[in-house]
Amino acid sequence: MIAVRHMIHPTTPRDTIQVTLNDQQVLEGPVSATIEDFLLAASHLDDRLNADLLMGGIVDGRLRELSYPLTRDCSLQAVLLNSSDGGRIYRRSLVMLLTTAATELWPGLCININYSIPEGGFYCKLLNRPPFTPSELDALEAHMRHIVEQDDLIEKRSASLEEVVALFSQRGDEDKIRLMEQRTRNHLMLYKLRGREDYYYGYMLSSTRYLRTFRLIHSAGGFILQYPQKETVNELLPINPHSKLVEVFRQADEWLDRMGVEDIGRLNQIVRQDAADELILVAEALHEQRVAAIAGEISERHEQQGVQLVLIAGPSSSGKTTFSKRLAIQLLAHGLRPFTLEMDNYFVDRDQTPRDAKGEYNFEALQAINLPLFNQQLLALMDGQDVTLPRFNFISGVSQAGPQVKLQRNQIIIVEGIHGLNPGLVPAIPPEKIYRVYVSALTPLNIDNHNRIPTTDVRLLRRIVRDAEHRGYSATDTLMRWQSVREGEKANIFPYQENADAIFNSALAYELAALRPLAEPLLLQVEPATPPHIEANRLLSFLRWVHPLSPAQQAMIPDTSLLREFIGGSSLADYHPGASAK
């Protein structure tokens, strides 16, 4: 203690701060230097830090923009384009570049950022004029690249709500005016590029110079704004503007038009006016129509070409379980008897399970399934033979003998699992005997014309609510697991989605209003200044734009709704199609 006391002495106040980068390198600089200043300096000292990929920073556990000034000693981690947060900052800023360039060329033009496409891009529509011609699209891309070369600043300021409403009223931005009705604070952050201000619900880049990788592609009825994906940050992958998903997106637009719900602002008006009951019932009816149509097509193919196997796949929290049960009921209405086969019972013994790069068991790998046995028993079942099914013991990690079954006449086998669209799952089954369905929440409502809600965020909210309701997991637990879940989806599901015979869009127009009162308190429990808190805070930032359903409105959600799989109260939870097979 005496030695320490003698080391203490008067000094003058420091006019610098020290920043610890990635818990290793320490840099010193002036007070109020920005994150960008420190990270650019660090990039000159460390070749591994690519200055062109800088998107933001994490300061003492909190996500911040590049333009954020540092006023005290802190820890700092770079947020790069190849991260989830970095990708979102890039895409958001790219949309601002697009809308700014477009309104400079065509004043008053209104662009809707409609939905995302798998290869990395936004499908965009013009709302107040015919689609761009190829030459106009070329001119727009050239002007965007000119703005990038100009290195124009993206500036941020706080404006009063009254000022914001006046700005959007003057421009005729009805989508944003509707949105402001939900705002409870009396101010809002606006971003400005080349004199044009707009609202974006997340962080942005400091300058256009970072936005070098993009492309505009002509597409039916609109165009695609392509951006880099985090796995390939310096290049743009080949894109298919005419995939099977296009028809799903077109149908989703038609459904929203039919329900009169363009965006979150319109949903909020419906909920506040106590008109949500009708919206819920119509949204559920449209779902049931689609399930019935898929069942009808399966029945037709059963009659014409002998389809006996239905494979259902989709990413986490898409509602596959409820969909498969509702499909089974519709098949019964067609005179076909469904039999559900559980793929989890076909795991190989634990000691034969493949391992991932970390040396851990990879239960999501196709090789984790006993493919020879699976195919052999499918063929036997389809041939009307007696089959002793396996039952996997998850405690011992060993496959055991299960029940003996024999399919009855007109029975259809339904298998739900992540590999359902992968041809490698059933190489022994004749293709004409198989019908594949891809299930995913593909088109959530957007906040407004320029602010999208990613489909993955809706699925994540569903999972957070379900994990708390049925599995006892906290939001922190779910958020910590989500990245590995996403990696499994990208490896095992998304590459095969075009193999589907039918696509079921499990999104519901009203679901964010139903999820908010359940998800919000769970997200608020995430500990601050932790990696999960960054994600929780981001989810909360857009959830607060959504007016929640009242308990009475929540009660109007049918007990057969796909959403009940996550929020509880499903009457289908204990329904097991085909349990009577002998």
C-alpha cells in the first residue's frame, strides 16, 4: 500500500483519450476523434484491418456509427462488412444512395424497397410511374457511382417530430406520415445526403465512398439493387431474377393489397381502430387457401403419377410443424391418409456422427442421417410392406428398434426436416413419387417504403417467444444460438429452395403486432453491454414502431394458426397425423 501511495501525484488533465482495439493494441488520440478516425489509423498499422470494409464499431459493448465521437478511454472493436451488423449498415446506406440518386434524376420519384432475394439484393418497385427502361437503369447506376466517387458525407441530426411530419407531408411520403403516428418521443434522427433528408431506423455509414460494391439489374415490373453478401464482400454473385420465389412475392403483394395493409404504419392504424379482428381472419383464410391449393396439387399428382412422399423443409421458426399438420388435414379432405415419418429417428449412432470444423458433432449434416436405411424403408413403405421403424435414443446416442408399421391404401408419407429439398436425401426414390414443399416466412411487412424488416428477424422473434414459452430459454440463450442456426440454414436449406414443387409463405400480415407484447419484455431482460444486447436492442428498435395487439385482439388468433406454434395455444400441438398406421 505504501509503495502504491508514493506513485500517486498531481498532474494536468489529459486532452487525449486511449482506445484499446480488440483488447490488444492501444491507440491515443484527441478527445472527440471519431470511431472512423481511430479505425483508419489502426488500418495503417495493421494490414489485416481493411479500411474499405469498415462499417462501424463496438464501443464498450455498444454498437456505434463510424461518425460517433469518442470522449473517454474505451475499448473498440471494428465492425466490418463481413459481419451481420456491418452488412445491415451497408445495405441501409446503399438504399439511401439509391433513393438520393433517383430523386436527383427524377424529382418526386417514389421507390419501394419491396423484398430481399437469396443471392443478395432488394427487389424494388416504382410507385408513381412505369418501371425503368434498361437505359434509365443504366443512367441511375452511373449516377450512383458518381456520388460514390464524390465521397459525399452522410450526416445525422435530431429533428422535432413536428418538423419531421412537416418534411414528409411536403414530400407526400404518406408511408412515413402514417409511421409517425406511432412515435411516442418528440424527436427523431434524420440522415441527410446531398441535401436530401430521410428516416432510417438503424445506423448508417459516414460517407458514400464505402458503397462501391453494388449493381442494378432489370427485373419484371421493377429492378434489383444487388449488394455483397458477407461471405463474398468484394464480389457480386450471379443472380436469378426469375426464380420460383418471384411468384411468391407477387402473391404476397396481392394479398397485402387485398387486405389494405401496405406497411407497419397502416397495420398500426388498423390495430388502433380496433379493426384487427377482420385482418387476422382474412390473413388466416389466405393461409388456408394456400395450404388447400398445395394439398389439391399433391392429390392430383398422386392420381396422375403416383406421388407417395411429401418432403417439407424450411429454415428455423418457419412454422413447418403446424404447416405439415394443416396440410395433413387438407389431404384427408381429398381422401388421402397422411403418415408422418420423423427424420430424427434416422440419425446414425453417435460415434458415427460427422464432426464440424470445431470437432463437435454436426447433427445438421446430411451424413448424420442413415441414408441407406431411410431410403430402403421409404421404398418398402411405399410398396405396402411391413416395416420396423427405428427409434433414436437421444440419451444413449444409439438407434433402437421402434414400432412396426404398414401403410394403408391411399396413405401419403409426410417427412419434415432440414434436408427435405436436397436430392441427396432420397436418391433411391423415383423423382415422380416425390413432392417437395419449401416453408418460410418470406415477406414481412416493411416499416415504410425505404425501411425493410428482414425475414430472418421475424423468424428470430418467433423463436425467442417460442423458446421462452415452450423450452424455458431466455432471449439471451436464443440470441447466442442464432448464428449457428443461420449457418446451418445457409449450408443445408437455402441452396436447395429452388427444388421445391411448392413454396408456402408462412408470414402473416398482423404477426409483428402479436409478437411485440410477448417478445419485448424478453428482449428487455438481455444484459447490457453484451453481444446479445446489441442484437436485442436492434430488434427492439423496430418493434417499437409496431402497435401491439390488445389481449382481446390476441384472443382472436385462431387456435389452428401457424403463429400459435410460437405464442402458444395451438389446438394442433397434440395432433399426430397417421398415428393409426398399422
